[in-house]
Amino acid sequence: MTAPKTTRTTKIKTIKGHKYAYDTTSYWDKNTKKYRKKTTYLGKLTNQQTKQYQPKKTTPPTPPNTILTFGDTHAITQTIKNTKTHQAIQTLTPNNQNTLTNLICYKLLKTSSMQHTQTWTNTNYITKTHPTQDLTSQKISNYLKQLGNQTQWHQFFQTYLQTITTTKENNNNNDNSSNKTGVIIDTTSLPNDIDFPLSAWGRHGSESQRQTRLLLVVDRTTKRPLYFNYKAGNIVDVTTLSNTIAELSAMGVKTSFALIDAGYYSKNNIKELYTKNISFLTRLPAGRVLYKTLITKHSASLEDAANYVVYGKRALYVKCVEVDLFGHSGFAYVCCDVRRKGDELTKVLLAAKEDKLSLEEIDAQCLGAGKFVLLSSERFLCEEVLPLYYMRQGAENLFGVSKCFLDLLPLRTHCVETFRGYLMLNFVCLLVYFELKVLLGDEFSVEEALLELSNLFCCVYGGVVVVCEPTRRMKRVCELLGVVLPKTLKL
């Protein structure tokens, strides 16, 4: 005889005008020889067609006298609420904000894989303020797929960039150019061996490797991250500039100045920047004919006392000359780094005999020692052009934060949707890191401040939370962040 089947269905009930989802299980009762039903409440219905629902909030039972880490996540969550990024972050997975908050805090505080997030939350006060049902590795992967939704991306950046633009306009009401933004555009490689369409062979420096390209746009003045995107590893930088400026324009960012790397130098890019009336500064690649012409023509007169410039602890010669940039009037800044020239000359002359170089070859290599050329659509003072160009370090520093502090690498995703969600999570963490860094100033590094606050604990007595006494340094960190440290809290 075939055993009676057990069936499960999702039923929708309407109570006082609101719809709720219930899990209904029909099973055979051996004792009564009849079918019975067991109903379990799932949550409030959010989509009638797909029967999606918002899971009911469940708070795990709290054992008495629990000691939890309090200070670090309390400071992070309160800082997020107090800053301009909060509204934009709320557009991401609005029905699952607790998971996002947990992952943001984990990546800012821990360097291990996200598969250990659940273990970490069990020892932190965040498990009380932002409870989640499951933070296992599989659940996090599923969540990253949701976070990588393209519609959410557009909504997030539109909200975020609109907030930034509005704030800038309010701070510069008397400035006619306040609605325009100078940007730094840079890319970095994300080496990986993942088998998906965005992983391809490309060059990073002198090496060829399987990679994906990560593009970052940074505000020239504030160094604030504005936007990011990703490209396949075999797409060269010169083809991405036009699209990036168009995407920024579509989201309300009017670019007035672009500080770009040598990889973006091409005829089409330069002409488009002129056409759109966007000023620019970039480095001229050494392989270009214009570079060789400028070095040959101006090397003899470059090292003149009238051209010397001091930048930090570097001594340089800088000479400004007018050049034709694909039919447009531009300016070239021929530069010579004195220390770098000495190092390179020494290297060339020591290797000359071993390589059996001719006198002409030695002269050719010595001619370019320590020299580089910057190109711009505007004329700057020679003392101004180097500090302006090295603002690019703002983007490079943020890449460093992403790769080292936020553990962007190695990539462990295996599909495009999860990859997009992982990059979005990293970008949001980068925004929070930036906010913390600005508030802390030079008094504390972000790492130092969060480590200090990780030693602030709380004791949970049933429904009452007692925060331990903070040290002077803990109080100072919270004062800089604008975070209030309560003495007691109620759950």
C-alpha cells in the first residue's frame, strides 16, 4: 500500500486589508487516519504574483549575563546613519538591510573570509540591533546576487550622486561652477582565474595575466569615491573613458575636469574631451611620437635654473611648451626628476658594456633618463602642475584600501551576478571607510579607531544592556565621529 503523501503550499491570507503568507503542510495522521494541516506564519506579502514575502523578524533567545563586543559596530552603524551615504545605502535590498549592515561591519572589522560572518556576529552586539536568520556561506552568496541587481545599482548611484551634488551646490551657492565636478578616473587589475565572461587575459604593467578591470571615479577636490564599474580584462583603458563620462552625465554629474592616467590617452578620447569642453591633465605615454619629439627638442634647455621646481622632497625641472593635440591647442609639461635621472643613468651606464650598446644607443637611453611629459588642455604654473597630477594618488589610495583593508582580493565569486554584488558591497564599505576617515582626521587612522572601540564591551541582562565604562581614547574617537555612547539600553 502506498503511503499517503505530505504536501506543502504557500497560502495567502488577508487580515484587515493586509496580505500575509503562511506555509501550509498537509500530512497524514496515523492515529486518527485522517489528513491534518499545520500552518506556520512566514511574513507580510510583498509581491502578489510571485508570493514573495518579508520574513518575520526573529530575535534569538538571549542567555542571561551575556558579554558582547559593543563599541566597534555601534560606532559604524551610528556613523552610517549620520552621514550622506545613508539614504543611498537604504535603496539596496530594502527588505534585507540587516544582512547588508552585518556584512559592512564584518568587512570593515575583520580580514578573514565572509563565511565566518555568522560566528563573528554571535559575539557582537550587532546580533541584537540587526538580527539575521542565517549568514552561512551559501546564504551570503545568494544575498550578493540580490545586491548585484542592475536596477538596484542605478537607483543607488542616482540617489548617492544626487545627494553629493546637492550638498556641493549648497556649499557653493555663490560659485557659478558649483554644479560641475572635477574627477579622477583610474583603473586597476583584479587578477583571477574565475571561469566567467569578465575574466580574460590582459596586461598589467609588463605582465600578462587573467584579470578583470575595476574602474573608479573619484572627486578631484574631496577625494570622495563617486562611481565604479567593471570591465573584462582584455578591454583596454582607452575605450572606457567615453562611456564613463556618459554614465556620469546620465546620473547628473557634469564633469568639468578629468585627471586621467596615460592609459586613456588616444586621439578619440582627447578630441572628445575638447568637444565636450572638459579640461584634462594626463601623462603622455613614452612610446608616442610626440613624446620622443618633445624630449629630443627640449632636453638641452630643460635643465636650466629658471625651470627648477620643488615638489615635496623631490627636485625637478619643468618646462611648459605649447603643442598641437589632434587639431586643438594644448600644453605639454616636459619634466625631469633629478634623483630619478641619476638612478637611471647609473643603471644604463653599468649595463651598457654588458649589453654591448653602441654609443648612439647609450646616448638615446641617457636622453630620456628621469624624464616624463604631462599634457593638458589648460596652462598651469609649473609649480602647480605636479601637485595637480599627483592628485591621482587619491584614487590609487582607495584601490589600496579596497584590496588590502577591505580584502577585495582574492575574488571567490563564480558568476557575474554574485561578482557585481561583491563589488557593490566593497564600494559601500569604501564609502563608509571614507566617512570614518574624514571624521577622524589626522588624530586616528580608521584601523586604529575601530581597534580601540573593539575593546568596549556590554553586558546583556535579559532585556537590559549595560555598556562598560569607555576609556579616554574611546570617548575621543566617539566624539570625533559624533557618536553618543549610552550607559544602558533596552532590547
